Amino acid sequence: MKKIVLVILSLFLTNALFAQENNQIIPALFTPKISYLDSLKATFSNHATSNCIDERWMKEIADATLSNEMFFDIENMNIDEKVAYNLDTELLKKRLHKLDVQSPFVIEYNPALENVIKSFLKNRSKSFERQMAIAEYYFPLFEEKLSKYNLPLEIKYLAIVESALQPKAKSKVGAGGLWQFMPETGKQYKLKITTYVDERHDPIKSTEAACHYMMNMYEIFGDWSLVLASYNCGPSNVSKAIRRSGGKTDYWEIRKYLPRETANYLPAFLATMYIYEFKKEHGLVPHKAEMKYAETDTVMLKHAMTFKQLSDLLDISEAQLEYLNPIYKSKYIPSIEEETFYLRLPKNKIGIFVSNEEKIYGYLVYLEQEKIRNIQLALQAKKRDSIAKQDSLAVVANLTVKNNDSNEFEEVIKKRTKEVVSKNFHKVKKGETLSEIADKNNVSIVNLRKWNNIKGSNITSGQSLVILTTKKVTVNEVVKKPKSKTEIVEPEVENAVAENTEKPIENKYSSAKSKIEIKEDYYIVQKGDSIFSITKKFPNLTTDDLKKKNDLKTDNIQPGMKLKIQG
């Protein structure tokens, strides 16, 4: 008994182990066929070095409301209006002095600046907390480029004023990107703008362009406050404001001569700098940035692709791809000869891409071939449908011809232009002449004389003159067209085959009575007919006429011949 139990347990354990060893084989027999994409991804080498941006964070950093709020404030706020907010003025002056000492910008207390700082703290503290989180992503890049060109690091705060750190931000006048370049200025600073690509939205290239602009403007003005003002409204407007102020070069003294938006621009920049530098003192806590710019990298592409294809291949959202690659306008990365295009990805996705690059390109080629094949199949199907439609029309047309015997005529509605003549009268007024009457009624004097039988030019007051006018109108006309003629010859065989006999059928005309439908134009020759007997059946038809109509040289005719009788 114990042996039996041991054998059963042994079999049970063996089956369990077998099931565990084959748990990936057995279910495969019952799973549906996997796609080429899934089978390809199953072969990918995976290198996980950092986390991707989660969906919640992606929504946060792509939210355009931040830039829209900033645009509105810069354009509409009244910086000379006092703001009720609990911030001691003397304390503010000390903090501004601290910033001034360690910055090449002139950061001095001004009542207008105090109003802007208080307004931002009172109304936009939550927005600043969100921006501070996004700044953790972009500021390392900005500081790297500013240091490269020996520019003040504080300029990084300008991107907050310009775009609220939204790379896709667009102003109502057409400026775009983190640094809000106009298309013409962007091209001037070597930013490419095409159907597929807009480098104003590229963080690296647009930051490089902004640095070059700042250097050029500093050579002109030699003052960073005026450089920022020129960045907003252009150097010519700053030069005009300096001339209108009597040659003064202090921003606060020329501010009233600048465009309204620029007059608010520098205070907004300085207020932003203050809030970022003293965020702890004001209890502002940045939202955590899930990924910093340093945790991303780029790869040069060798094939055109869409964000959708990348999303499917790398398991990364299209929104994240769009945020990391704002340069591409249509979620499409082109492939143009002698031009290079780059893709920015989180480092873990870069690892997957680089390790499986040839497989990825192979899959993209496969998709292109599938697209071409589907187009060809669609064209072939369209061609087949067209041929079938033509065949159907031919059949319908054939049936129509055969069925036309029921009526001798078919009605066709045609649109025709018809001239309609109207007869009017003009009563001659005192002093009127034929020339004036003709002009008033848009007719010629010749016709006016003709219609009224006037020999010269004499007319009398009160005389009634005939005026004929012609108008063209479109009318529907029913046209009766004769239908095509057909012959129906239906031989009816009587007693051709006797019951229980095998009597053969002789010539159909000799062994059968033919039911003939005689049309008005033709006659079918019957057995025993002659030229003479046929002419007797039709009044006013002579033998000569019948032979002439049918081009007969002799009187010989055969049963079944179709002879023309009329016409």
C-alpha cells in the first residue's frame, strides 16, 4: 500500500515539475498568432538605466496654460498699480541689493518692480511652483550654453518670461519656442524652418541662437537691461526710446518711451529672478521633476519615421516623444539626403534603440513595403470594380436596345435657350427726344423708328411708343427620338417529332411554320416567296423599286433573306 502511495506521489510531482518546465510551451499552443512588431520586440536587447517620464508629469510639462498666462500678464498688467500683499518693502530692498551685488544686471528697488513681485506672489505662486519643476529639466542646458559664451547665467530666467519654459509655445504674432524667435530672426540666427522641421522649438539650437543674439546686442548697447529690452522689441525701438528720452540709457528712465509690452518686460524678468532666488523664503516648493535634461541623450537617425512608429517600437508615449523632440512639427522625422536628423530619448530608450538599430530600420522598411503593397492592391481592386461597372453598363445598354420595341419613340428632356420678346410702351414726355428715349430703354434709335413707323425724328408729347425687349430664357424641351428597330423571327415547329417516332426535322423553313413579325422597314423572305409576290403585299412597291432598294441584280431570293421595303 505504501509503495502504491509513493508511486502516485511520484507521478504527481513529476507531472507538476513537467508542467513548470513547460509552462511557456503549452500555453503557446493556444495563443493567437503574434504580430511582426511583437515578435521583433521580443528579440530586443533591453538596457534600463533611468525611468521614463510618467504620464502625469508629461501632462504637466506640456501644458500650454503656463505660457498663455505669462503672455497675458506681460501684455496687460499695470505695473504702476499697487498690489495688496504681505511683503515688507525694506526686506525686499535688502534682498534686491543682495541680488544686485552678485549679478551684472542692475537690480535696484523700484515701486513698479515691487508691484510686479507682489502680483506674481499673490496670483501666480502655483504656476511658479510648476515652472520651477520644469526649470530643473532645462536650466542645466541653459547654464551650459550661457557659460560657453561667457554670458550672465541669470539670462536663463528670460526663458520663463518668454515662454514659461514651454518649447511649443507660440505667441499671437508668430514667435515660437523657448526663446520666442520670430521666423525671420530665427533664420537670421541659422535656425532651420521647413515644412517638417522648426528649429526654434529645439532647446539646444534655439538656446545657441539666443546666446548669439545677446552677444550681438551687448556689443551695441553695453547694458544688460537694454539688451533684454531689445530682445523683446528689437534694437531699433530701444534706440528710438533713447533718442526720445534725450539720450538717457537707464532702462527705468526710457521705459515710458518703449512699447507697452517691453515696458513690462524687464520688471517681469527681475521679479521672476527674485522669486526663484528666494523661493524658500516665500514657501514655494517646486514639483518634483521626474527626469532632467542630463538623463536624456540623442541618436542620429538613418531612416524616416513617425512618432507613432517609435512609440510602438520603444513603448514610449507620443506625448513624451513630442516633448523631447519639439523641433519636429508633424510628429514625423524626415530623411533628406545630405542632412542629418537627431532623436532625443531617455537614456534607457537610447540603449534599446542603439542596441537594436538595424532591426528597427528593417521594421520600418517592412512597413513601407506593406504600405506600397496595400496601395497596389487598392488600385487593382479599383480597376476590377471599374471593369465590372463597365460590363454592367454594357449589359444594361444591350437590354435597353432589345426592349425598345415596346414603344416606337423615347422621350428625352433637353434644356434649350429660347428668346422671348416682350412688348412695352413708353409715353412721350414733354421735351423728350428719340435719342433720350432710346438711351433710357437701352435700345437703338433705328429700332425705335422701325417699331413705331417713324420716318424722321418728330414725336409729340403724350405719344405712346412701342418698345420691344428680347430676353433669353432656359426651357425644358421634350424631344421624341425614334427607337432602334429589331427583327423577331420565331419559328414554331409543329409535329416535327411525332410521338414515339424518330422522324428527323427537315429544313426549318420547309418543316415548320414561321411566325414572322413584319416591321415597317424590312420583310423576311418566306418559302415560296418571289419578287413579284412580295411587291403585291405592299402598296406602291414595284419590282424595280424592291430590287433597287436591296441592290438585287436578278430575281433570285432565298428564304430568310431580309429585304428593305421602305427608305
